[in-house]
Amino acid sequence: MVAYTDSNRVPQGELKKYSVDLDIGDENNFEISMNLKQHCMSHRSLWFVIGTEYGGIVDDVKIDTKKNKVYYSGRSFRGIMEKKIIEPESGQNYYVVSGDANNVLSQIIEKVGLSDLFVTDQNDSGINISKYQFDRYIDSYNGVVKMLEKVDAKLVCTVTKDVKVSIKAVARQDLSQKYEYSDDYGMQVIFDQNRGGTNHLVCLGGGELAERTVIHLYADAEGNIGTTQYYKGVDEISETYDYGNAESEDELIKQGTQRLKESKNSDSLTAQFDRLDVTVGDVVGGKNRKLGVTMKESVTGQIVKINNDKYNITYKVG
């Protein structure tokens, strides 16, 4: 059942004759469409499915009288976190945290002002965070995801009966042996093997002209990043990264490495399957005979389509 609230988060009932398209982990947004006669939500209304993380807040209401349709769009619950920035404390260069992961999540939720909607599990997660340094002015969702990845954990969100979003840190599952998605079995699998990514990044730091700091970073065939060139000639694909405000060479290397990770060669997998025990952050496997590709990657996104309480789920991997 997909329920909804008014703009003050007071539950109003359930949606009727609707269609939901929800992106979790990637775009972190949604669109709901329904017949104009069923129009029931407004700006700041929440929609949700209790016991899951499906839901979000309505930011935009569009009425199309020609099609006799109303469209609601906005941020998923992860999207709400994504639009909040983690700032360093006054006088500090970075925001640094330590402690049990659930306690750290509680600190972050309070820091970014989301305590009225998000609650954290009061039990210890058993996952320890030790002096984790957030990137400067990173959004709270991606900051949390990166922090938890460092300790092989994931973020789990669940809507409670009192319309709160309960969040906690959980060790991520490696399901690559249990679930291997392959077109050999007629599954809907899309493999994208990109070999046109950047493998040489020229990082430009502070200074002027000949005095400017320049650092060359390279990716090898395994995706490792270092200062030794691997690809040459036509196989070398170069790009510049201008970071003139870098405070040090170490900062330039750190940010340049992150930039190269995002733009280097990559294999990606999109698989459509019905596994409710898989969530964003878990690890699954996939193979394709024609490309000769075998993958073991994290689930990075989830597309949820709901049509009148019928669910269709697609996972983005890699």
C-alpha cells in the first residue's frame, strides 16, 4: 500500500490509480502520475510504503488538463539527505567523526537539520568509524555512503509506522555467489563495456604559468591509479583537471584521484530481477559470454516502478 500525508505530514490515506517511478541511490528522485480526479497531494506532502524505503517528499505539482493528469515529483528520502551539506566546524578544515556508525549517523542527521524526519537506530551497529574525514562540503548522503564503504558497510533506510525514516548502518552483503545475473538464463541484463574513459589526468594546482603545480595521474588496465604511465599512443586518453584552489599537493592528488576514478574505463551492469533481499550497497555478480565479461560489483542504484501496488524493480550495478 502506498500511503501519503498532507503538507504537515499528517497521514491522509492511500493513493488510488497511480503510477510511481522512483530512483534510489542514483538520481534519488521520483515522479508519480495519476488521473486528475485522484489529485490528493500538495507541496511538502510525503508518500511512502511502510517497512521499505520507498517514498519521498513532493516538491513539484504539475497539472495537465489536456491529458487529465496530475504529476507529482520530488526527492526520495536519500535525495532529501543529498540536498544537505556537511560543513566543517568553525575554524576546522574538515569534519571528522569517530564512534559506532549508528551514533555517527545520528550526529550527521542532527548536524544537517533533518532530525524532524530521520531517526537513527538506537542500537549499536557493531561497525566502528575511526577518525573518518569527510570531503569538504560534501552532501550528507554521498558523504555517508563513502564513509560506510570504507568499513564495508551500507546505509539502510526504512519508513516506520509513525512516518519517520529510520536509518542505520549494516554490513553489506556479498551476494555474488548467490546471485549471478546472466543472459545465459534469459534474464534482462545490459552490459556496458566502456574503454573510452580517461586514463591520463593532468592535475593543475596553484601557481602561475611555469610556477604552477602540475601532477600527472594515470590509470592502468586494472583500474589502479598512480604516477606511472601505462597507456601510450592512441590508447592514451588525456584530460586536464583544473583545481587552482588546492591547498596542497596532497589535496590535489586526492581530488585528482577521485576525478580519474569517475572518468576512467568502466564496466557497468544493469539487471532486472525480483530480489527483495538485495539493497543499494550490496555486492552481486554478472557474466556475459559474448563480451567475455564477468563482474562482481556493488549495487549502486535501484529503480522502483509501482503501478497500483504492482512492483517492478531494476538494479544498477557497477
